[in-house]
Amino acid sequence: MELKFWTTNLILAHRWTIARGSADQQEVVFIELKQDGLTGIGEASPSDRYQEEISTIEAFLKQVDSSRLSFTDIQGSMEYLEQVAPGNSAAKGALNIALLDGAAKRAGKAVYDLLGLGFREGKHVTSFSIGIDSPEIIRKKAIEAKDYSVLKLKVGMPGEKENLAALREVAPTVPARVDANEGWKTKEEALQKLEWLAADRHIEFCEQPMPASTPAVDLAWLKKRSPLPLMADEACISVKDIPHCAEFYHAVNVKLVKTGGISGGFETLSAARKAGLKTMLGCMIESSVLISAAAQLSELTDYLDLDGNLLISNDPYFGPTAEQGVISFANAPEKFGLRVVPRK
């Protein structure tokens, strides 16, 4: 097995702002694994919220002995990676994605078929995210997103009421989701904001209203009183968090950069469904490699938020499309693996 990796700057079409900060670009790491004439591709999009950055990913990958990895032994490969260093979920996730890409190509299958899930065309709809901005820009973004049937608005900062009003001027009845990214600091503030949001009858749910570190007593208080379903995001890292989430939330947002790739995502989504939670696959700012990797697990979800590649202007890969928000592999140029190829 040969391992190669490199960094790329993904350029955002609009400045991206959430409750934790702003960015105009996202640096990611792509990896390639080559074995027996087959190539598997993976991607890591790090977040300092989870103590990862480009330098930590590169440092981890430099420690990896690629001879210990194999397309024919995914479980053994991942057990070896756990021995290299703790944490580093985004880096391990990139390797896991590449391993499954290669394994599926070796089997002559798409990853979703290798996992026994399949993928039903025409069924899986992603929301389109609109970051925090001025009401004027929110209106502009909402107009640009007119073809999407579900929107997602970032909140958790001053001006959120004006931003929702601006969104509703353009899209008054489009189903919308809101994401506070831990922006509301007390249970009283969170409840007040949730009651305000619930007055808009087209809001589906709210992601992570309070910090993941919020005491259990406050989380229980809010869940009991919330007029909207609450979805864990920052509070749901891996399968280990599902019992906690089942107690204090109604749903979970699973991201491959948190779970350590497709294998961890499969395990986390399966456990969440067994626990009675609604499930969503989410993303960071990513290329079509990570988005396609997540889409392989679509059959395990109730919702999708796989739009990271739609928010950038220089996606170096081509994979599933999202016309009007409907994720589709129908025109993917590659039949096997992740079903992605480099753009020419």
C-alpha cells in the first residue's frame, strides 16, 4: 500500500460565518491509497472545535506505516490506526474513506452497495445552508438558493431575528432548519429563542442550541419545554455519545470528520436509530470527496445536510449532483467506490 497526501484551499463563494467565527476559505487534506493497481481517495476537513488542524492531520499521516493498511482488511487497518495515536478523527476518517473507496472498487461495487445499504434515487434531499450575515446578504443568498426545497439558517449571534425575517421575505414558506452552534449560553435564553422560532410554523428543528458542555440538569430542563425538536451536533461526536444524546436530544447530526469516517458514521447512525433518535448526516466545508462519502450512508438517515461542496467555488472533484437539493449518483462518472473523479 502506498500513501500520498496533499493540502488544498477550498474557496467559499460567500464569506462563511457561524456563532464560532468566520472564514473565506477552508484548507483540507486529500489522501490517496494505492494497492494492486487500485486507488482510494479520502479527505479530511479539520475543525479546531475538535482540536484538529492541518498540521495535526499531516503529523498523524506522517506516522502511518502504509504497509499496515489494506483494502482487504478495513477493520484491521482501522485497529492499527487507533494504535498510532488517540483522537485525530478527521485524519483517521480520511484514511477510512480511502480504504472503503479502494475496497468497493476491488469488489466492483459502489460503497453503499458494499455496505449493503443501496441508494434510492430521488429520495434523499439536502438542505442548503445560509451563514450568518447582514439581512441584505441573507436576502441575496436566499434568492440564490431558490431552487432548494429545504434551507438551513445559522443563528446564535445578535441579529438572528432580523436575518430570519430577511430569509422569510424571500422564502416565506420553505421548510427551514436552524443551527445555533452552541450560541445560546443559558437554558432560559435557549427556550426564549426556541419559542420565537416555533412561531414560524415552517421551522423543522434546531441544532445544538446550547454548548455541548451544558450540565445535564439544564439539558433535561430544555428538552422537556422545547416547542421544537432539538438536534445534537457538537454533542454527538461518535457512537459513544448516543446514550447521552438519546436522553437530552431528539435527533443527532452525524459527520464523518467527527466519527472517523464511513465506518464510524455507519456505527453511530445505526446506534442512534436503535435508540429512537432521528438522524441527519452533516458536513463541514468540504469537497465532493467527503460529501460523496457521507452520501453513501443516506439510507440510514431522516435528513441530509450535505451541501459543503455547494458552498465552494473550486471543488477539485466531481461526484453526486444536488439539483434542486436532491442528491443523485445517476450521472456520476465513476460506477464504483465513492463514485468520484478529479475534475479536468
